[in-house]
Amino acid sequence: MAFAIERAECATLFDHKGRSYVDLIGGISVANLGHGHPKVLSTIREQLDKYLHVMVYGEFVESPQVRYATRLSSLLPASLNSVYFTNSGAEAVEGAMKLAKRVTNRSRIICFTGSYHGSTQGALSAIGDEYWRQAFRPLLPDVWHLPYNDPAALEAINDSTACVLMETVQAETGITVPESGWLKAVEKKCRETGALLMLDEIQAGFGRTGKLWAFEWFEVVPDVLLLGKALGGGMPLGAFIADKRLMDQLTEAPVLGHITTFGGHPLSCAAGLASLDALLEEGWIDTVKSKEALFLDRLVHPKIQSVRSFGLWMGVAFSDAQMCKRVINRCLETDKKDSVGIMTDWFLFAPNCLRIAPPLILSEKQIEWACDRILKAIDQSNP
Ligand code: PLP
């Protein structure tokens, strides 16, 4: 896109020419609390004055890591009590896949078509779209992809399965929600066979769906939860979270089952904790459902085929990718009168869908304005 961003504040980005953009994507589901929250910035400054990197992760006790892990566990079911911080979402996926192999002594990883899990070779093996995988073979062996939302396909989960790795709600297909009871059936099958249920909430987490964790909507509890993106409050951070009984198995044979130098960087952990606390204290998650309804109410146009949404997380579908691209480009064009545009994007596996995943702090006024602007962009986007 080659935007030269000078400054970002709340839900607005400013470029080097003084133009501003209402941010409808939050750095792809990272800036859930918006940009430049004063508490996050002051916490980063405080930590900056104390120390940055002091040792490879896990060797020393670093209080930002301990405080953040403790806080995360306090907000999760009792079995998710041990946090391993990583640098990124993909590294969390890598660590979690290793954990599943180590715990079950099995190698098969079951994933689903349409899932995205990251771009490193293990995570890439797990993503459910052949176009993105094909150029990089050979990838991990024994990774199976089942059709999503298909109860019959779950028969493939058996006592050779190390884990079922899946997004709680699929993002990159333009938002696909598990049908009623299906995720529960996946959980049941995992319990019956001893496969670990690993839910990737790297994009779904931190209130985007209207609950802190997306799995709360479906009344399931994963064995391993994967977090990233908004986890770091704008700093790079990922995590896989499991029961300590499972996680402890990464401490022996080999002694350091997953090694990361910068995982759980003290600045990232301090920023992430400050961001999570502010998100909860200021009550933004409670505003998600009504803001979603406002978007859905306003985004009506004959050229919009459908709006698939789950919280402040939407795919606006057009007839084809070219139409979507034209609308995105029109949205980016700033208005001559007030120099304000809209920052939006498409989805990896659904290029015909326009992405809406804004900071949760986006105001009702901004939503109304943004929807009008999108509708205008559609009118101006004739082939
Ligand atoms: N899982 C999901 C659902 C994601 O959306 C992403 C990133 O977009 C990842 C994993 C990988 O995270 P990262 O880009 O931090 O490696």
C-alpha cells in the first residue's frame, strides 16, 4: 500500500501529507484499544527505564512476563494456567504443535480448510489453502485438512491424532463462524481420542467478537489456546497457553523443548498487560455488539452480496476481487473537503471481501461516517 504513516491516534492514522484515515483494520486486529493509549505508552516508558532484553526467555524471572502471565491465567478457565510467550503468532503455533507431539507421542495434526495460522513452515503446513502452501513443499508431514463445519469429517480424528489445530472463528475466508454444536462436537471427539484441542485466537482474541475470548461463545474449553496480535498492545508478542501439567513436558527430553531469545520481551509484556487492563477497565468489549449492529444496519447496498460478521470483525462480500479492490482504493482516497479517507483491506482467502476489524474504541459517529463513505465508494466503483 506504501502509505507513509506519520502518526496514529485512537482510531485514526495520519500520513506525511497531513491526510487522515479512519482505521477500519487496526493493523489487522492488533490495535483493539486503538493507537497511542496513554496508559500503554506510559507503561512502555516505565519499563524502558528499567530494562529491555536481559536474558533468553525463561532463564531469569522477569516481572513483566510473570505479571502478564498471571493476569491472563486469571481471565481464563482453570486449566489454562501456564503461559509460554513467543515473538509472534506463528511462533506460538509452532510451539503448540511441538507441545502436542510431545504430550501425546503422536504426530498427526488435523486442521481445516480455510484456516490461517501463520507463515513459518510449520504454521504454513497447517493453513487450509493450497494456493498459499503449494510453492513451499515439502512441508510438515502428517498434517490433514478436513472440511470446516462438517460433522461427518470429524470421524478422521482418532487415537493417532496429536491435536486438532483450528481457529475458533475463521478469519481469512471473510469470517466463517462454526455452526451450532459443531465446535462442541470437535471438542467431544478430542476428549474421546486424547487429541489436544488447540484453538487459534490470534485474530479472534481480546474482545473482537464481543467476549474476551471467542471460545466463550461456543461453550468449549481448549487444551491449548494460541494468542498473538492484540496480545502485545501494539508490541510484538505471541503465546500458547495450556495446563502446567502439559506444559511441563516441554522442560524435559529435551531439556529445553522450545527455545526463544526474545519471546516474552519485557516491553511487549508490559505493553500487553497495560492494554488488556485498559480494554477491560474502560468497558470496550461491552460496546462491540451494538457497534456491530450499527455497521450491519448501515452497510446495505445492491452491490454488497453479504456481510459476514462476528463482533467487530466483518467481511463485506462483493461479486469479485476486482470490485472489492476498486472499493478499497476508493475508500483510501481522501475527501477533498476534509482530507479524510478510510483504511481497509481484503482477506487472504477471500479477495472479494472487504475487511472490517477496527479498534474496538471506534465511535458510533465514526462508524456512521465510515459506512456512508463505503457506500459512496461503492457507487463510485463501477467497472
Ligand atoms: N493465526 C491467525 C488466526 C492469524 O490471523 C495470524 C496472523 O495473521 C497468525 C496465526 C500468525 O501470526 P503472526 O503473523 O504474528 O505470525
